[in-house]
Amino acid sequence: MKKQTIIVTGASSGIGKAVAKYFLDRGDNVVINSATAEKLEKVYQELGAGDNLAFVAGDVSKKETGEKLVKTAVEKFGSADVLVNNAGIFETRPFLEVDEAYLDRFLSINLKGTFFTSQAVIPQMIEQKGGTIINIGAAVVNHAIGGSPSTAPISSKGAILALTRQLAAEFGKQNIRVNAVNPGIVRTEMYGDKAVDDLAFMHLINRVGEPEEIAQMIYAMANNSFVTGALIDVDGGRGAGHNLR
């Protein structure tokens, strides 16, 4: 398997950090991104600050950040083979209390970040005659939950899944594959001080996921050349059903 160059957005913690480490451990080149430069540089050091790792701080909702990521990947490593659009936020707020500014936060970071970073990398993938984009959706898009008011983030994640399939259709003939992973509840900083294990019952296997388990699927999708337009749940069975409490 040839060495690839991977771009990972939102890599300063959680799933993004785990994805970067997973590819690095298997010999690939990785370019990591986060909007927070201080946190990103700390993770860069934690991941070894080696010759096969680079970092670019910036807001992915701005196309220039994606362009800088691609430029860094190509100049340092010679290609941009895989883009993992992981940067995103998730919060809850009752639907009737959502105002325009609150909704725009999710549309900007989640949807525009995925849209414009993909737009930045696809010309390079066309030039090199191939590449793959893996977007991060959410299992709750297809399995809604009463009592968890999350219309703003869910709307943005639903749009990402629609974008995934449309990009797969538009660029499949250029050997560019586009897929999405829909995580269940994963043990990340996103949950803050909340006892995340108390939510284990929401998965059929009665535990929450670990970031490395999402990274495993992303790695497999990146290296399977016959998978495109797929929206794959990595959710402990949450999308298939649920346990009674």
C-alpha cells in the first residue's frame, strides 16, 4: 500500500486527533488543522512533530484555509490523497429558541467548512487523477431523539450527507471517491464534564464509542477503492434500534 498524504480538519482533539495518529502510525503523511493555533501546535508535538507531519491553523469555513492545507500537503509531501472533513461542533438548544446567529454557527463551521475545504482539494485530486474525501456526519441524522433538541447541528450534518452523495456523483468519473462516516456517541471532549458513559444505553452494544474506532473505519474507507457515495454508521447499532431503559 503506497504512502498517502492525509489532510485532517478539526484535529486538535477527539476524533480528528485519533484519525491523524492512526494514519501516522501506519506510515502515511498527515497535515492537521484546527482553528486554535495553540492547541494545534500542542497536538503537533504530541504526535511526534516528525517529518511526515505538518500543521495549518485556520477557520475551515474560509476557503483560503482549505487552499493553504492543500498547498502545504503538496509542497511538503507531493500530493493530497485523502481529506477527512472532521471539523465540527454540536450543541443542544430548543428549536423555538434558535436564532439566526446560532444557526449560522453550525452552517458555517459544519457545512461551509466541509463544502469549501472539499472545493479546495478537488482540483488537486483531479490533477493527480484520484483521491478520496471522507466527511463526518452524525448517527442522529437518521435516528432522531426526542428530549435532545438539536435541530441546528442536525440540519448542518444532514446537509453534509446530501453533499457527500452529490460530490460522489459529480466526481466519480475523475476517480474521486466521497463517503461519510456517521459516529454514534463517542468519548470526546465535545461532551465536556458530562458522564458520557451514562449514554451507553443508546447503543445496542451498551457502551459508547472510542475515537480510535471511528479512525479505524475512516482508514478502511480511505483504502478501499470501490467504496463511494456510502454513508456508513459507526454507532454501536444505534441506527438499527435501541434498548429500553
